[in-house]
Amino acid sequence: MVPGAGVPVTRLVLRSLRTVDASLPALVDPLRLGISFPQAMALVGGLRPAAIFTTGGYVALPVAIAAAAFRVPMLLWEGNVVPGRSVRAIAGLARVLAVSFAETCRRLSGRCYVTGTPIRDLAAVDRLAARRHFEIPADARAVLIFGGSQTVQRFEAAVEQALPELAARAIVLHVTGESAYAAALARREALPDALRGRYRPYPFLRDEMAEALAAADLVVGRAGSSTIAEVTALGTPLVLVPYPHAAGHQAANARATAESGAALVIPDEAFDGAALLAAVAILADPRRHLEMSSASRSMARPGAAEAVATLVLTLADRRPLPSSDEVEAISRGSAWRV
């Protein structure tokens, strides 16, 4: 995508650390890391950038060390509550830290700002227009269910078990992934005539995803920081089923969101049709739904991208860093500007 947009890209020999098991890639990875250090030194030394932005991770280590060697100011952004080992190592080399959750600042050392997670601009998305686009009646409740970019068997099984009662309770926008789409169509055709049109499976929702988020009264999904950021920017309650692997990062994200009152959390192993129906009962409780919507809205930081960009440009221009209150105002979408 990046070269296609006309942006030059230089890749290090290093690749993402995929396994620590005894295997050929695991044996080759240290060699790739060793080669990447002089490569990164040459790259940073040749470009002499005004500032560096990184999201951390194993592949960022050589560039972070090169940035420190050439005294290039670096901003590290971390979206999860619990940072990984590479992020913790790189944090000590960064001039500024930007995070999505306040708790993360307490886990890292350095000048830390809570900016939120940069997301697409949702300000122009109109909820009424979105609901008309998906043909959702004004008096109907709608739930959006998606597990990410790939098919999630746990989600597919829960939806299958919950139908047709789920469709009787709400309009269901279900993003299945390509591999599960045919089975979802078969499920829809097996529904009674009165319910068939209330279950709407999609293999993907690319350009329409923002409208689907805006049209929904409840979102069921994983607990990645981008999902949480986009849904809270719209003030919608969440049902979070954290991905059980990846060092439990999503579980911590989900817990922080639930503590704010914006989400109901269901462990992956407990998520089935009965759990899904129990969660959708939120839609039948106007007071609870309103309270969760308010809590979701209070978490929102729709100006996160601008807040992070402001910090990067401040480093690049060698200007004094803004106060935490100023960055807070930008991230919340206030009118304050550098």
C-alpha cells in the first residue's frame, strides 16, 4: 500500500519475530538482526531525519538505536495497556511516549502523553444516513459483529448457535471473513421468512466499515486498540471478546474499557451463543445502554492522530513540548492548536 501511494520505502533485512521455537527462522533471525544494525545506522545517518516516529516492536530496535546514536528525537506510540518487551526496551531511547491508555504511562519511563489511538476521521459519518444505507428502520436495534480481518471460528459458532433468536432481537450486521461467508449465507437462507432480512452477513466491509460502526447500537468484537478507539469515538457500547494469545494484550485493553463502563467483557473460551444472547440483552435495557453509551463517549479521543502528529512536529522543530493538558485537548477534539 505504501509504495503504491508514492511514498518511498526502505526495508531492513530484519523481519517480524514470529517464533521462539527451535526452527530455521529462529536460527536465522539473530543474523538478520545483526545485519540490520549497520543498515539502520546507514539509513538514519544518510537521511538525517528531523524526527522519528515508531510503534516499537522487535523490528524497530535497530532504527531506535540508530536514532539515539545520531541524536534524532524519537516518539514511541503504544496502543496497548500492557507494552511488550521490545516496546519497553525502546521506550528508554525515545524522547516522547504517546499511549492510548493512561495506565500504560505507569508501565513506561519517560515523558508520556495520553493521546489515544489514531483512527480514521469519523466526524463526517452521519448516523441516520448510515442506518438508511444499511436499511435499518428507525425503531430497530442493530448489532455489528466482527472479529477482525480474518474469519474467527469462535464468533462464527456463537452466531450460528444464537440464530434465529439473535435476529429476532436485533438487526445483525455480521462481518464473517471470506472463508465463512458461504456458511453465513446458508444460515440466512435457513431462517424463517420474517427473520431472514434481519441477518446481514458480509465477507468484508472495507469502505463501508465506518458507516456500519455508526449504524450499530452495539458492537461485538475483539479488543484491539483501534477497534476500541473507533467505537468509542462514536459513543457506542461494546461487547469485547479479547484475543486470548499475543501475551494477553487484548485482555488488558478490554479490562480498562470495561472499568470505564463502556464495555462488557466475555473471555474467548466462554463466548458462545448463550453468551452472545446475554450480551445483546443490553439493547433491551435502555438505562444500561444509555450509561454504557455515555461511558464510551467519555473514552473517545477522536483527535488522537492530530495529537500524535503535533508531538512529532514539535520534536522535529526542536520546540518546547506542549503540556499534557494541551495534548489532552487536541486528542479530545478541542479547538486548541500549536
